[in-house]
Amino acid sequence: MAKLVVQGKKRLEGKLQVHGAKNSVLPILAAGLLSKGCVIHNCPQLTDVDAACDILEYLGAKTKREGDTIAIQPQDSGNCCIPDELMRRMRSSIVFLGAIIARCGHARLSMPGGCELGPRPIDLHLGALERLGVKIEEDHGYLNCTAPKGLAGAVIPLPFPSVGATENIMIAASLAKGETVIKNAAREPEISDLADFLCACGAKVQMGRNGDICVQGVPALGEAEHTVISDRIAAATYLSAAAATGGDITLAGICTEHLSAVLPCFEEMGCSVWQKADEIRLKAPDRLHALRCIRTMPYPGFPTDAQSPLMAAACVADGSSMFIENIFESRYKQVPELLRMGADIKVEGRVALVHGVPELHSAQVRCTDLRGGAAIVIAALAAQGQSEILEIGHIDRGYERLEESLSSVGAAIRRVH
Ligand code: EPZ
């Protein structure tokens, strides 16, 4: 098993190019199943992306990666189910459901396992697809989905702006008969990126100003070429690492607007932030100030995926920072590992209170999930001494060669196999 070895207390300085967005490329790859062939640029090299390509291949689409570009060529026939081992490799494999049903008229896949963030229900996905005419039966941990009369457009009010449910509906509705209106749809930038891709393929998707998404079904999708947006969460992660090490870094190739809820937090911590449309420079003070209160919310609120990286920086700030995790039930798995490094954090349900300490110390720690793992790396970068970080497979799901990126701006971090 590989691990990361980190010698802490090195200031991060320099310029980084941020990779394409994991949470954008995954639904776009799923939607690519419905195209006549597509070329997707700026695809990050992530194990979740590899898993998505394996699912596409299983479903009968040829995929070919050349650098950061993935070409998808769907074949006329293919499977209409996702086997359990493929479902379990990637949490968000549920986003293929809408595409499979739209393509085959039926689908069979296993219930995604509960995972590191607490239960990951899919009731909003299933309820929405039923409104489009899908019949769903549970069968010993599998879901048998059929659309006997095909998919028909409908008004779908989402009780919560679920990102994945919104994506599933957009994809399935693209080939449904008639109009679909998603009310209270998710508004994350990745949703707009998926809409842009679907429209490039010939779908008719409109993002309403009131947050609704309207989809006019079309008989078939065509060919398309698309460039995936930059990963705003990876950007927030690198900024957190610079903040935690008193660093001075510039991020290029990003969309600054996507970080509008995150940048003020770094300024509150005493960092200087300079921004252009596609570039951000952050210069951190030697000692950060605490954050009064961070509430995670659906976009454009503070993103839940940036909660743990920012918490790592708050561990070495002056004062106490409060985090309120409103999106996932259990997203503080990184806390016990941070405590091993000398952090002072109290968790009560959805609230975490972080009391800044003068210094963290090195330890042997384990990644618990993707963003929690990133937080543990950030803490090791700020800690005195050499840390070993295990279970780094979690990190490789969502960060492209994290140790190489961090080393390029001065971190003493290496992967040991
Ligand atoms: C997407 O997950 C992202 N993953 C997550 O990023 C991100 O944290 C999340 O959106 C919120 O922004 C991908 O895009 C691949 P949700 P998703 O449906 O679609 C509950 C990362 O680290 N819910 O918006 O699963 C759910 O339990 C990952 O990159 C239901 O109750 O998020 C959660 O509490 C982690 N029923 C909340 O809604 C449902 O049917 C938000 O879930 C669906 C969701």
C-alpha cells in the first residue's frame, strides 16, 4: 500500500495550475453514453474518472484517453446494468442511472453502499425518475428500473437541491418526450457545465433565473466536444494548504467566481487575496486568525467539500473557529486523525469547534475519505516533524497527483510505495 511522507513546516510558494473538476467530468462522462460520440477535454487523472470509464466500457461505449482528453464512442448495443463491483468503486455511479434508462428503457444496478459521509440515500433520484415514468423495484439490494412507456417530461420539485439527483434528471429528461421542469434544482457550477455539454450534444436545457432547470426532450443526441471546468474544490484545498503554512501561492486556470463563498474565509483568517477572472493569489500571515462560523450550504453558499481542508488550516489559527456541516450527516471523520496531530477540536453532531493550537506535531495518520484525507495532508504540511499518511487511495479519487502539485510549490512530500 502506498503512503505519503510529509516533512512539515515548509512554506508553500509558487504557481499551480488547477486540474479539471471531478464533480463535473463524472456526470458528463455518464451523459456521454447518450451521445453519438464525444471528446471531453481537461479530464483530470483520477481513479474515480478511471472507474467511470470502466462503467462506460461495460455499458458498451469505447473510451480512449490521450493526456487530459477522453474520447467516448458509444456502440449500438451494450449492457443496461452496472455490476456491484463497479458500483462500489465509485460513489457517484448512481449518476449513470438516468443515462442507462434513457438509452435502454431499463436499468439494473446495486444500491450504492453507505459511505464515509454517512448514509448516502438516493430517494430523491428515484422519486424524480418515477415522475418521468420509471418503475423501480428493489430486488435484494439491486434496483430494477423499467420505463414501459418510455420517459415523459414532468415537473419535478426537489425537496433539497441535490446535485446528483439534478444531474440524473437532466440527463434522463434530455431524451424524454415533452418538457421537464426541475424546481429547486442544484445550482453548483458543475450543473451548468453538464447543461453546456448536453446542449453541445443537441439537448435543449435551459437554466432558469429562478433556479429552475427546463429540459425539452429531443429524439436523440449528436456528437460534441467539450472542455470541463476547473476544480473549485481542489483550488480551495491548495489555498487552505498555503494558508496553513504561511505561504504565498497563485492558482491559474480557475474560475474565481466559483470560489466566491470561500475566498472571504481566507481574508477573515488574515490572508491577502488578489483575484482575476481565472487566477487567484493568496498570501498568508505567519499566524492565521480563527473563523467565526462556517456554515456549509448548497451553492452559492460555502461548499461542504471545502469544510475539512479549511478546518485543517483553522487548527493552527489564533482563536476558535466554528463549523456547521449542513449537507452531510457525518462529515467530520478527519477529526480523530487531526487530534492525533495535536489539534484541539470538539464535535457535537453537525457542529465542530476548533480551538487553534500553537503548533501541530507529526504522526502516523490515515485518510478517512477524499476531502478528509486532503485535510490530513494539509495538517501534516503545517505540523512540526515528519508525518506518514496511509490509505491515500481516498485522495487519488479526487486529486490529480497531489504530492507532485504540492512539491512543485515547495512542500516536502513524497509518495512511498
Ligand atoms: C455531490 O454529491 C458531490 N459529488 C459531492 O462531492 C458534494 O459534496 C455534494 O454533491 C454536495 O455538493 C459528486 O458530484 C460526484 P447531494 P451528491 O445529492 O450528489 C442528501 C466530493 O468530495 N440526499 O447534493 O451525492 C445526501 O445524503 C463529493 O467530491 C438525499 O437525502 O450530493 C446529502 O446529505 C463528496 N437523498 C445531501 O442530500 C438523495 O436522493 C446532499 O447530497 C440524494 C441526496
